[in-house]
Amino acid sequence: MKERLLQYLACPSCEGELGLASVATRDETRGRAEILEGELACGSCARAFPVRRGVPRFADVSEIEREKAATAANFGWQWRHFTQADERYDEQFRGWLAPVRPEFFKDKLVLEGGCGKGRHTQLAAAWGARDVVGVDLSGAVETAFAATRDLPNAHVVQADIYQLPVRRRAFDYAFSVGVLHHLPDPRAGFVALSTRVRAGGHLSAWVYGAENNEWITRFVSPLRERVTSRISRRALLHLSKLPTALVYAATKLVYAPANRSVRGAALARHLFYNDYLKSIAAFGWREQHTIVFDHLVAPTAYYISRAEFVEWWREIEADEVEIGWHNQNSWRGFGRIRGGVGDGNEDGE
């Protein structure tokens, strides 16, 4: 943990100011001080929170609700196993955040709701964010910390998105990619994230769409809920290689070739799930295995309709909202926070 992170943190219980109570281990070998082991304390309610292996810990997964704990455990295992990087993450991330572009991050204080293994934290930091704070409930924070510890403007925190340990209305921009739909209450997670964005700041979210995914909710989801999310992760790792092989063969032998030419693309539009399978066709085996495993490991996954997603943005009273269809199977949203929703603050714009 870099000490500059303290200016953004707040007690998740009372929102009081946090201070560094003790430091057991500090690493200064990389040209910047990194607190590896220590303790943070709240000046108001006197609660204490440990810093372990470089990450401030604000949530004990063993004490949270069963559904959230199971999801966190499965994804934590996933991101500690699939630690690979891929040069295509940049383009993929842009697709999820559109209309946001890399230059939008310049000099902004950014909050990431669900950082996983830290691949988007890395990109946000590289795109010029003043500081980016990635929050995740799962053990994936270990991988995210290792991936970002050499970046002076990147920080990783273990916490529950419903009880964010960061200052209210402090961030210029917050985003959540592929996380909200795995929460027990996706809408509540979205609202919680919005309360950390300042008046006039912006918020992005990407979620699974209900539209065009009926085949998943009818056939794949029951299998995931009753079988694949409950078996051993090591067993699922191997079992998921079979559907991965089918997806890999289809994308490499059918979807990629069909979409290479103008004439072929016109015909490819009639292929099943073309937009999505075309989008992952350039990825290699390991990344496609990650994608398949990801869809089978989650105990909880909601598919959000456009109408419901629109209501989320209305609830937080955002304006200048842009909601877009991504790969014909998911929704991405971007909007401006007017401020004051549910916390008594007034819009400073």
C-alpha cells in the first residue's frame, strides 16, 4: 500500500478518517515506499483494518453473506490462476467503456468497482489517471497488487462494493466492467459506486444483457447454478476445456475467416452470436479458456434488460446518459453525476 492512498480512504463503517496506526513491514527497494504489513485505524469509531501483503483489507470474506462469499471465492481462484496479460485487453476495454476514450482518464481520480486481476487498473493508470483505486472483494487482489505495485498511480483495496472504504463524492470517474451482474443486488452495487463520484463527475458500467441471451438463461444458467459453480474449481478448470475447444474451433475456423472480407461479413451477420464470437476470435487458447471458465464458475449472474438498466441511471439522477448495445449481447452505460442523490449534497455545477 502506498501512503498516498490514505488521502482517498474512509472508514466503511462510519466514513471517518483513516490513519496509519502501525507499520510492520515496509518495502523501499523499488524506489518508492510500499507498506506490506501494517494496520489502519479509524479516528472516529476506532475500528482497525489490517494491511496484508501490500493490500488494505476492509472485508473478511468468511464473515460476509454466503452468496457473495461463494462468488468472491470462485472469482478469486479464477484470477489467481488465469494471470496472463494480452495486448488485446486495451481494445477490449475501450469497447466496454465507449464512448470513453483513453485521453478521458488524464489527471482524473478514478475508482474501479471490481478490479479482478488488475488488468483494467493497469490500463487506467497507463492512460494518465492521477490515481486509480481498484476495489475487489475476492482474493484476486493478490494478483492485482502484483500486477500494479510498480505503478505509482495504481492502488488495490480489498472491500465490499456495498461498503466502499473510500471518501464519498471524491472521485472524478468510476467504472465497473463485468462485475455488477455477479452481485446479489446489482442495482444496489451500481448506486453505491455512484455515491463516490463527485458532482459533475462521470460513471461507466458494463453488464450482461437480457436481450439475445435467452439461450444462456434457459440452458447455461441452470447448469452453472446447479453444477459447474458448485464443483471443485480444479475439476471445472479441466471440464471447461471441452466447451473451450468448441468455441476455439468455431472462432478460428468459422467466425474469424467469415468476417475478414466485406462480402464475408455480410454473410457472417447471419451466424449465431456473430458479434460476440467475432470479438473474441483473435484471442488465443488461454484467454478463450478464461472466458468459458468465467461463464461457468459464478454462483450468481444476472442478465439485465435495457429497460432495467435505464432505470438504474434514473435512480441516481444522472444526466447526459449514453446507453449502448455491445456485441449484441450486453449493455454499456456512461453518464454524468449531478450529485446529491441520497446523501444531502447539492450539485456544485
